[in-house]
Amino acid sequence: MTDGAGTKLRGYDKSLPIALLRAREATMRRFKPHVDAHGLTIQQWRVIRALADSGPLGSKALAARCVIMPPSLTRIFRALEARGLIRAEAAEDARRHVVALTGEGRALHDRMAGASEAIYAGIEAAFGAEKMAALLALLVELREVAEAMPESGDWPERRGD
């Protein structure tokens, strides 16, 4: 297949974004029933996990850590606050919105953690612990490389050599 400029595109099944999306969806299907059973969305669970792991966080840091857009994070905060799972905390800078888990939020995390870890362990056992460690390291490296690349479309032309 070629684009408008006549450049031949790699096959669809060889597309990195598609492969990453397919792997994400297949992996998340393993966790979704567990998260659903506790009345949470996957994004809400990511926020709870991040806060349990790090303690109180500001909105900007939490959005980056959880890979959630700020407008979505605002809706997630409302839902989790309404359930009594998170609370706003005072911040040195009044413009920052800092949140933390409540005791109820921590208890929910602790109830969910065992089953979540068991799901992860099952995936790791099927895939292989060494391969999982290598994959995670490669994904971190790929993210770092992609983040360091220029944002513009000023890519060097590919050559056949």
C-alpha cells in the first residue's frame, strides 16, 4: 500500500501502534471483569493504584502517571470522591489540586490487590517471567526514545540501504 506521496507502508499487521493496541486490549480483557466486579472503571482503578503506590499526588502528576487526559481525570475525581474513595488535600500552591486515598479507598485497593496480582502472575507465567521483564524494559526504552524524538513531521527520508 502507498500513501499519497507514493511511499510504501508496512503491512497493517506489522504496524507498531496496532500491535501495541492489540496487546493492550488482550491484556486488559484479563483485568476488566475483576475491576468491573468492584464497580470501577479501568481508569478509576489506575488512579487508585497510583495513589496507593505513591501517596497524595497533584492532578498533573496523576494524569501523567495514569496516562489519563486532564478532563477525564476531573470526572474520575468526582466519581471517586462521591464514593468516598479519595479526598482533596491541602497543597502549598492553592492552584494545585492534590488528592489522596481515604481509608475506604485504601481498603478497596487492599481488597483488590491480591486478585489483581494473581491475574498479572497468570499472564506472566503464560508469557514467561524473563520475557515479561524484557518486554517491560523494552517498552520503557521505546517510550523514552519516542518522547525524545522531534514533535514535528521533519523526518529524514527513508532510504533503501
